[in-house]
Amino acid sequence: MNRKQLLTLLVLVAVVGGAGLLLHQKNQAAWHSADKAIGQKLLGNNFPINDVALIAIKQGSNQLDLAKKDNLWRVRERNDYPASFSQISEFLIKAADLKVVQSEKVGPSQLSRFALAPGQGTNAPMVIEFKDQGGKLIRSLFLGKKHFHKSEQPSSFGGDMGDEGWPDGRFVKVGSEAADVALISDALSNIEPKPEQWLNKDFPKIEKIRSIAATFQNPTNSWKLTRETETGEWKLADPKPGEQLDASKTSGVASPLASLSFTDIAAGAKPETLGLDKPAVVAIGTFDNFSYTLKIGQKTNDNYPLTLAVTAQIPNERQPGKDEKPQDKTKLDKEFKDNQKKLEDKLSQDKTCEPWIYLVSTWTVEPLLKERSQLMAEKKEEPKKDEKPPAATGVAPPKPPDTAKPADATPKPADATPKPSDATPKPADATPKPPQPGSGPK
């Protein structure tokens, strides 16, 4: 290689290197990674969590308002039903701690690339507004397209994560006028403007059940079950002649009551439109002297509308035992007071659920809606006495006695000849045998 060729090669290297450097600088300008941006908190270091009294979540035509009222978070779209404090608290703490992974200055025409362009379309961002008690805006956060990570390794669960992979972040923007689009390391997938997802799902747990009575519009379908102990077998109250409970059909009747839950609140619905003007009524009594009345309407999709009322008879004083010793009185009095306080708190909490119409899943309610006949053992049919024998199936019937055979009426030819013991000699004996040679008289 001569000197001219060497100089030409060096020029080419310089040109390629310069082009690469310019491209790198251009990319760095697009996604600037200044130390002041990377790792900084998205909503600022002084985001006032305790001042937030309203969280508005909007996307398209859907909107959710979580508002603090009387020191209790409520869901406005569900007639101010209590919201899940733990869920809201977790979200606020997470929002305050979100950190910037990358940042890019983007013009208005490029926002659609990140699903951050304002509007009502399917590509519109989700807008979250944090406001104080007076309704003043503290921060607004725009959630855009999710960032996906695709693994080159096959899923350990034997499936495919899809072409995009799984979400590991999200493109966001703080404030409507901000020019910076940031990438955060949390996809915030569980943040949606769906009121039913933010409800406080605490619901009365009905335990220590002593009796269950279901009353239907058709009285013949009604029934009542009772038992003497918490683990005893159910017995049918006032059984009719011939009725017998099937233990396998009654064993699971009370099971769902210990873990009652609901899917949503029927906000704004009139009881008569849900069949609650002519409901099935389930009355439940417990060994703690609690009485629950459930009214259940007509099934809609996969849910039943349900209302709940509760009363209780909690004793004010403890009755001493027959053989109670004086030294045990202090201990027993304390146990009584503790249990009394526990029952009073439960009654107070359960009564907060009375004003609402709940939508409850079918698997929870349907065991209580069994008709009377569906709880009974099946009756076994016995054959009738005058029942005719079954028709011939190819198997020969049993032979009748010989005297009944038609063939016996006519004697066989061989039988017509008397036997040796008969008075009449046999035909063979009537013909004299010829004399044998040498058998004449001597």
C-alpha cells in the first residue's frame, strides 16, 4: 500500500467515524440522559401525598373520581360507596416514588407515537389528576403507551408471551404543557377508570350459623334448616310425610356465607327493576345471636342483586356459671367484656353495608336458592304386587309339571305293555318259546 492509498483510507475512516459520532449525538439529543433527569422522581421531590383529597382518572369517555369525604375515601360513580383505602394508599405512595428512566423532548406532532396526544380516540392517554380538598390541581399525570420487554428465552410456563413481550414500563408526561416524554419502569397496568375495581370489598362474614330459612314466592319451595352445634348435621324443620334430607345436598349450603363477597354496586338502580320487589328472602341465625336477612332479586348476567340487614342480641351482663369459683370471676369477666366489644364492633361494621344494593356472583348465592325438593333424598320406587312378569327375552320359561304336559295324556306304545309285576303278562311272555334240542321227556 502506497502513501496515497493510506491517506485515502484514513480520510474514509475519519468520514465514517464523524458520521457515527453525529448520529450518536443526534440520538443523545433525542433521548437526553442528563444526570438531573435520570433517577429523579417523576412528580418532584415534594409531592404532597397528604394533601391529595381527590384522584380523577379519565380515559376517553370513561371517568372515575375517588374523593375523600368525612375522612373516608369514596367512589363517586357508585353513590359514594367506600373505596379501598389500601389500594388508594398504595397508588399514592407508588406515584410519589416513580423515577425517570429516560426522557425525550417531543413536539406536539410526535405525541401520538407514545399514545400521549390529547383527544378522545383509542390512542388517547389516560389522565390522572391529583387535587386538594378545595379542588385545586396539585399534579396531572398522562399515561401513554406501555413499554414492552421481549425475552429471547422461551417462557418457563410453556407459553408464548406474544410478539411484544411483557410490559416493563410506560411512556408518561407530567402536565399538559410539558414537552418532555419520560419512560418509567412501572407499567401501572392496574390503574384504570373502572369504579368496581376501586371499591372496598369488605363484606359481612356470617359464621357460627345455627339456622337458615329460605322463603320463595312459591311457598311449596320454601324450607328451613337447623342444627344443634356449629359442626352438627342439618335437620329439616317441620318435615312433611315422606321427606328426608340428603346430607350431600345440604352440606354446602352455608359454606359461601363465611366468605361473602360482591363484584359491584348497583348504583342508581330501582329495586323493582332488579326483582327486589318480589325477592327470595333468606333468614340466617347464628350461635352468637346475630340475625341476617338477605333479599335476592332476579339474576342478571352472572350476578344476583342482593340487599342485607342485620340485628343482634348482645348480652349486657355475664351470667355466672353453676360451679364458678370466686378466683375465676376476674378472668371470666374480662373474657366476657372482650367478646362483647368484639360483637358490638362486628354489628356496627356489618350495619354499614345495609343501604346498598350489591351485585353478588352466582356461585355465592345459588346454594341458598335451592328449592325444597332439591334438598331431599330421591325416593326409590318399589315394584307393585300385581305387576305382571316381564316379557320374554329369549330365555326359556320353567317347565310345568309332567302331568301338565299334553303328551302325557296319551300313553306311549311301550307303556301299554304291562310290566312283569303286572297281572297281565307282557306280550313277549304270551308266546311260548320253541323247545330246545334235548329238552324232551326222558
